[in-house]
Amino acid sequence: MIEFSKVTKSYSVGTRALKGVSMQIEDGEFAFLVGPSGSGKSTIIKLITGELKPTSGTVHVNGYSLERIRKREIPYLRRTVGVVFQDFRLIENKTVYENVAFVMRAIGAREREIRERVPYVLNLVGLDTKSRRHPGELSGGEQQRLAIARALVNNPSTIIADEPTGNLDPARSLEIMSLLTEINNLGTTMLVVTHERDLVERFPRRVITIDDGLVVHDGMDGYYQYENQ
Amino acid sequence: MGIISMKISNIGYLIKEGIRGIFLHGFMSFAAVCVTVACLLIVGSFSCLTYNVSLMVEDLNKTNEITVIIDENLPYAEALSVGTDINLVDNVLKATFKSREEALEEFLKEHEGDEAFEGVMAEDLRHRYIVVLEDNSKLEQTVEDIGQIPGVAKISADYELAEGFSTLENVLSIASVAVIVVLLVVSLLIISNTVKLAMYDRRDEIAIMKMVGATNGFIRLPYVVEGFILGMLGAAAAFGLEWLLYDWMLRELDKVDTLNMFNFVPFEQLLIPMVTIFAGAGLFVGVVGSWTSIRKFMDV
């Protein structure tokens, strides 16, 4: 579960990125986080992954209190949250298999477990036949599917997808969204940050809209017209 | 138990990753080894040179002899026995007897062709001992001790030369230690910067590892293994080159007669200290360099 309560975040340069955000995303839920550039979406992601600490208020993510988390606990928090980025962030010199396997090794998994789990996850995202390729040999959609496999392999309770379709054409975008929906149907909490109105409307789910550091809309009634504010 | 065994199962992988990293980032690895070799060669060569120079000064120091003149009234046999007492004095390395006849022969040789000394007889000179000291800095005390031996009439010593040698030895040892320390620090900084550059090359990879929940130890170990291997490779190459270079220099010096006065010790005599210095520096540079360089990229 992700829970923000009256969260503010100010940067040292004086920018107030969040001005009192409160929201709750239940286990197994699927939610979109939308909002214009500079509205505070990235700050929310960084707070969830422990890259930042809130200036005030409380943030709870999968049992961790982010306002008082210790540095050495952060890796363990991150193992409960898989992150998918717009620019994929894959390790170019590792094969598809190794890009996924090293995440399991990072948490100390046994080789036997890795040999069982990685092919299963690659099969889930449709990359089982390309396990020996390198990221540079894959298409954009395939690279994003690989990033999803990496986020998924340690069976996290939550996946945050930050503009997962931002670099993809519409057909590949739908593919990725369908994949994320499938994963959500298996019980993983899903928070998708996006700008793409079409996508939000094609997949009617809860939409949380952030603008100027505040939640301006939170509901199941589709894309919120923040542009017209 | 589970966690421990899982971590042990990872060690093999992490070591393999470290070795793989050397080949994956071939150019940076090559640069790090080259910088290590160059820096260690400079430090090693200077250390060899200063060691040899200090040995030479030490040898030169021993050529500063003092002359102990024996009382002219002492018969030959008694003059000979004074030598036993002189040899017992602390700081005396060697006392060699020179009879008045031998002294005359030497005197005439020195003043050959000089008419003023033509009439000098052995009786005009006295028996003497040529004394070599262990440590010239204690010259004054030693002269005082020898002066108290019965039968010793006069002692002739070059205080200025002795003082000069002592000063030279002190200056040389302080200067060499200072230069070696400075060279070592500069070398470490250069090598550490090269390692940092290699780490900078991989900052994205490190950030990804952090993002997926890898612990600092998991991220660090391959880099430390890599640093260790590169450091030791650099040290081994520098050591081999130093040996070749040193032997070549000795052979070249041997060919020039006028340079025979420089008595360099063979490299075999320097083997243990050189291996220690090179291996220590290689280990320090590789492990500590990569450990500290990676720290700044871990804060994600």
C-alpha cells in the first residue's frame, strides 16, 4: 500500500514541489498519476522509491515509513517496488537474460531460483526467444517489455511505471498497457505516470491528477482536464 | 543460514563480474594499468637510486680515516700493542699499524721530486695507526677515547670532512624519504582519478543497480575485485620493468670505466623491499581507489 498524508517537499533551491499531497493506493489497485510537467509527479515517484525524504507529512510504502527510513533499509524498500522508466534504463552490455537475472542476484537469490524464475518472467513479457540478445538489438517496445520483466522478477508488491509508453508508437503503447494490466490482474499494485490522454481513456481506471504540487482530482471518471485550469 | 548461503552463492558471480568488467571496459582498464605502471616505475626507480646513493655515501664515509701517532719513546713492540687498545675503543671499525719506515716510504712517494724533503729519515717520523670509524658523527668522542690510551701522542682527524659526511647522509635520507612520499601521494592521486574516471563511465549502471534494490556491498564487490586485479597487474608489470631497467642500467654502467666508482647493488638484493613496496602500493591503489571512488556514485 502507498499512503501519502499532507506531504510537502521543498528543494534546497527553494522550489516547493509538493504542497500537501494526500492520497492512498490500496494493494492490488491500478491508478494513473497524471499532471503537467513540473506538477510534482517525479517528486512523488522519488519519494516512493526512497530517493527523497518528505519535508513534512508522512509517506508509507509497503510497510516502510519514508520520513524516517534508514539508509541501509532503502535497498529492501526498493525490492518491494519495481520501477519502469520511459528511457528503459537497461544495462547495455548485459544480455536480456542477465538484465533480469542480476536483479535477482542483487537480493541474494540462488542460481537455481534464477534459472527457474527468469525464463518464466521473460515468457510473461514475450521475450523468451530473445534471452541471449543485448538491449541494443531489441525494438523500443521490446526494451520496455524487458524493463517490465526486470521490475517484475523479484515479485514486488508494487510497480511504478514512469511514462512507460513515452518513447513508443501507439500500437506498442497499447501492448505495454495491456501487459501492465495483466500484471495488475495477478495482484501487483500498479501506478502509471503518464501524459497520454488516449491511454488513460482506453484503460478506464482511477486517475490521480497533480497540479502545482497538489492533488486536484482523484477519481474513476477519466482524464482530468488540467490543461484548462 | 539461508541469507548467508545466498550471499556465498553470490560471491562467485561477483568475482566473475569483476573480471568481466576488466575486459568490458578494456580501454579504461588499460589506462588504469598504464598509469599504475608509470607511477610505480617512477617511485621504484627513485627508491633504488636513493638506496644506492646512501650506500655509496656510507662507503665514502669510511674513507675518512684518522691518524693516531704513537709516542716516539715507545719501542716497536709496545707501539704494536697499542693497536689492541685502539681496536677496543667503541666506534673503531679497524685500526691498521703503519711503522715509521712505511710512513716514510709513503711520505717520499707523495713528495717525489721535492728537494726540500730529500734528507728526511725514518727516525724523523713516528709509528702510527690508521683508524677507520664506524660512525663519523661520533668522531669527537672517539678521538677523546683514543687520546686516553697510554702511548698515544697525537691524533690527527679531519673534523670538517666528517661533519660534511654526516650532514650529507642526513640531508640525503630526509630528502629521499620526502621525495618518495610526495611521489607516492601524487601517484596515488593520479591512479585514484583514473579509477574515478572508470567509475564515472559506469555511473548509469550503478544507478540502475541501486534502483532495483542492490545493496552497496553487492554493487561494490565487482569493482573492488576489478580494482584489486588491475592494481596487482600494474604492480607486477611495474616490478618486472623496474628489474629489467635496473639490470640494463648496471650493464651500461659496467661498460664505462670512469663510472666504475659508482657501486650499485644488484637488484636481487632489493627484491624483498621492492616486492613489498610494489605489491602494497598496487593493492592499496586498486582496492582503496575503487572502494572510495565508487562511493560518490552510490548516493542514489
